[in-house]
Amino acid sequence: LSSGSMDFELTETQRMIRDTARDFAAKEVAPKAAELDKNERWPAELVAKMGELGFLGIAVPEEYGGAGLDHVSYALAMEEISAACASTGVIMSVNNSLFCDPLVKFGSEKQKKEILTPVARGEKLGCFGLTEPMSGSDAQTMATVAKKVDGGWVIDGAKNWITNGPHADYIILFAITEKDPTTGKVKHTAFVIPSGTAGFTKNARDHKLGIKAAHSCTVFFENCFVPDDAVVGKVGEGFKVAMATLDGGRIGIASQALGIAKAALEKSVQYAKERKSFGVTIDKHQAIQFMIADMGTELDAARLLTWRAAALKDKAVTDKSVRHSMESAQAKLYASEMSTRVAHKAIQIHGGYGYSTEFPVERNYRDARITELYEGTSEIQRIVIAANLLKG
């Protein structure tokens, strides 16, 4: 699906991954989704099972504990898991895209062997600390700082909305390590830090509109010493690490949005064939048919954008000249907004039942909304896309 190649067929391996994920999602994830949401329960048993299936390090090379597969396979698996439970989907996405991917790209050999390997296997869990209480989309206003000391760094600051945070064994953290006194311009550095490090504490978990089983929290660093070998990539190049990571993360969130929309559409089709009004099942009413037509078309359009971005990311692994920032941003922007629209129509098709917690579409609606916010708001995606189109 990259430019110049119009091969829409999945490979045998990609189909196998999708079917494995679909089967696991149907048998083990979907039956628990409503309960997980209602009780805001962390799905420990599903996370463990995803680890066994190789879903927590899909694109990580096998030598570092991963499944050694491509990013299209990752997108396919993400969609299937998220269709069953968006919370379980985002736990998987954070571990793959925001933790494993930057270590594959920028990590030292020691970090890959000792940290990446158990996380990719699902024996340990990772999270990602970029957003702060007063700094989300604007990384220049970051307040977390790391000061150089003998043998390492001392970190002070806080990060919030850290998905997987309460349960994670490691965090990839971004801190300011340099500030130009004249311009005020800052340089960031990425660090990988184990939970339990002195001075690294976690707040109680957040309570959110949706993805309630994917726990997040605020984390604090107070006089937290980390050794020199905790630096990921080069000192002062943290911004590069963050942006490269988010380019890939956006493919994961686009896939999550696809899954939520797919679930909402499937439930709507099923309901329309059963529910009667004015003497016929409602699928015979053109008003319902047109909603379903729009839902299906938008879902397919978003899926093609997402697969294109994933295919380009795969190409970029071997060809360093390939960029996918714009394509990932387009996939994330369109898929997330599509997901909210589709979930909105799904409630309409279900009528009053759609508004009831007895039916899954209200959960789809709540879960869809977050995909327009995290890993770069829709506005940030538009900035990225416009910048790419305007540089000519």
C-alpha cells in the first residue's frame, strides 16, 4: 500500500496473525470486556496471554524476545483485540509502539538484552512518559529536568496520563537536559527507568470516560538518580526519539480506532436485522441502510490509510530514506474521527438501547473518543499533515 505498489492482499503470515488475534479476541477478550469496563479492572490475565501469543512485541526482532513480524501484522492484531476490548488494545499498543519500538531503534545492546527482551516477551511491561500536567502537545514547555552528576543523572518532575503506568516495570522518560540561556531553546534526552528506582513514585490511577480497564496514572520523579547507561539514544536527542516513537504509535492508535468502529458497525448490522419497526426489520428502512453504508465506507477508507502507513513503516526499516510521518498522522486523524462518527451512528441505530449499558455500543462510543486525544490530538495531526503538504 505504499506509493507505487498497489498490493492489497495480505500475506499468509499476516492473515494468520489476524486470525489468531480474532480467535483470541472472540474467545477470551470479548466475554470479559463489559465487566472490565464496569469495574475498571486491569486485565492481568489477558495481558499475560497476549505475552504468550507474542502480541506484546510483534515487530521486535526474535533475538530480543519479539515475534519478528511486520507492522502490518501489528496493525491487524491491534484492530482485532481493540474490537473486543479497547482497553486491552491500548495496553498492547503502548507496550509495542511506545516502549519496544524506541528501544529497537535507539536502545543500546545492553538495554535491548536486559530490558527490551523481557518486555517484548510480555514477562515485563513498559510505559512511556512524555506528557506532563502542564505540557502535552507542546514539548518545549516541559518542566521535567535531568541534571548531569557524577556517573549519571538526577531527574525531577512529573508526567501524567501514563497508560500502563500503575502496572509497568519500566518507563521511557523524557526530560530536559540542556537549555540555551539566550534563546530559551531546550534539548531533551530519553531515559529508560525501572519502577522501584528511588525517587520514582506513582499516584493512584486516573478515572476516565472510557478505556477504563487500561489504567493510567501520574508519576513523579524527586531527586531520582539514574546511571549513564539509562540514556536511550544520544544525550540531547530525546525529541527525535519521541517524534519517531509517536509516528509509529499513531499507527497503533489508528488500528485501535478501527477495531472500536468495526465492533460498533458489526453490532449495528446484527441489531438492524433483528429489531422491527413499522412491520419490518429496521434494516429495510433506507435511513438505517444509509447510516450503515456510510459507516462501512468510512471504516474501509480508514483501514486503507492505516495499512498504507504500516506498510511504509515496514519499508522504512530497510530503506532509511522512507518517511511515514504524514501518512501515520493521516491514518490517526481520519481513523480516530471516523471511529467517533461510527460509534455515534451505532447508538442511533440501536435507539434507546444504544444508550443503555446493557448494550456494548455505549462503551464503543466512550472508548472511541480518546483516540482523538492521545498520541497527538487531532489538531496536532493536522499540523503535521499541513507542514508536510506545504513544504512542497
